[in-house]
Amino acid sequence: MKISGRTFVVSGGASGLGRACVRDICAGGGNAMILDMNEELGAALVAELGPSAKFLPCDVTDTDNIASVVAATVAWANSTGKPLGGVIPAAGVGNPGLTLDKSLRPVSLESIDFVLSINLRGTLDLVRQVLPHIAAASPEGPDGERGVVVMVASAAAFEGQMGQVSYAASKGAVAAMTLPMARDLARFGIRVVTIAPSMFDSNMTAQLSDKVREGLKKAMEFPPRPGKPEEFASMVRQAIENAMLNGVVIRLDGATRMPSKL
Ligand SMILES: NC(=O)c1ccc[n+]([C@@H]2O[C@H](COP(=O)([O-])OP(=O)(O)OC[C@H]3O[C@@H](n4cnc5c(N)ncnc54)[C@H](O)[C@@H]3O)[C@@H](O)[C@H]2O)c1
């Protein structure tokens, strides 16, 4: 599918991996609707990219909020003549918590709900509300493609570390949704790809302590450095453009396998 001439919805699009996708989509001739809670970063990105990007504040845990920003995206796509071509639900949070800590306190239900409501429910809710509009687009090219869903899992879906039980649950679920969603959407000419990155530079990983950062570096094979957001965006572009990528979870990790302890 071509990026040019289509509109893509990117949640978490104001920062990190989502922001790199927004930049790449706009550079490729597409329009990007940035959905994020960070209004300052969202406004700065629109100022940088001009009319091919639009920002709307959105909390992906709020289903009514999603409904109104999706309606606004559809109106924007109609007014620009660039129909909806895909959704990249990249909003996510880490929020570490041990299953059981040294004082025998189990992980709190609040933190479980917080992580699952953004990373899992927020992903699926945004995707499901955008899908009817992608399915309504005219089929494109010899395969009759209508659009692409590119979800964001994590290496933690496979090798979650200590303190990542909720995060791993959310990302494992995103990885597990990929194939059934691809099967459900095949009849509409909509593909589903999930990318599972290892450590990438972003606001999320900037919060890691030097000790954790150095420990993670030791687990890296090649290249021995965190991924760059542009490298993530390049994979998303491939997921959009390559019609044979469907129903798959792609590890983007330079052969890193997260160890048990750092
Ligand atoms: N950076 C990494 O190393 C890494 C590795 C694996 C997976 N991921 C995943 O990539 C995605 C992007 O993360 P990032 O590293 O770019 O982090 P980031 O913190 O730079 O960006 C995440 C964005 O999500 C937004 N957000 C958070 N809660 C939201 C909500 N309720 N509604 C709407 N927006 C919300 C934040 O405001 C922020 O702009 C996440 O799903 C993360 O779990 C990141």
C-alpha cells in the first residue's frame, strides 16, 4: 500500500516511536493524525510538519474521547481527499511493579489496570473504532488493499524482565491479537502487523537508570546500542508498503534477548 495520498492515525504520536512514524508518513506524502495526551509535544510536531500533520488531544483509555477524535479524523480525511489508510496505536506506558515485593506486597490492581487500559484496551479500542472507516475506503492496487494496522508490542512480550509482569501481559496480548485480527480483516483487504522492539531511544527509555541502561546494553548482540526511532519508523513503512507482511509479529531487536537479571 502506498503511504502517499492516505491518512494514518498515530496514537502516542507526539513522542518517541510514534513521533518518528508521524515524521516518516508526512515525508512520504501521507497525512498523519497525531493522538496523544501530551499537548505541548503534539503542538510542536504540527508546527514542525505543517498541514500534513494534525494533533488532537486524546486519552486512549477514554472510549468517548476516541470516538470524537476518530470522527474528526474522518472529517479531515474527507476535506483533504486523503482517505484513511491505517492506524498505528503506539501510545504506551511502562509502570514497573514486582509481582510480589520484598515486603510481601503483591502488585497493585491500580497499576495492573493502568498498564492494561492503555497498552491493551487502548490499542484495541482505537483500532476497532478506526477500522470501519478504513474498510469504507476504495480498494487500491492489484490486491485490492484498503489499509494496514501496525501495532506495537515489545521484546517484553517474549522475555519480560523483573517488574514487567503487567507490561509483559499487555504486550503479550498485543502480539497474540495479531493473527486473529489479520484473519478477521482479510476479507476487507486490511492487513495487521505487530512490531516488537527491544530498547529504543525515547522519552520512555530516557527514564531508565544508568545501571539498567548499561545492563541492557550487555544483552545486546549487534549493533550494541539502543534502536533509533527512525529505524522503528522505517519498519512501520515497510509494514505499510509490503503486501506480504500480514498476521506477523516482527522482532526489531538486533538479536537482543532480554536476560533474567541485569
Ligand atoms: N522505547 C522502547 O524501548 C520501547 C520498546 C518496546 C516497546 N515500546 C513501545 O513503543 C510504544 C511507544 O513508546 P515510546 O518508547 O515511544 O515512549 P514515549 O513515552 O516516548 O511515547 C509514548 C507516548 O504515549 C503517550 N501516551 C501515554 N499514555 C497515553 C494515553 N492514555 N493516551 C494517549 N497517549 C498516551 C505519551 O504521552 C507519549 O507521548 C509504547 O507502546 C511502548 O510500550 C517502546
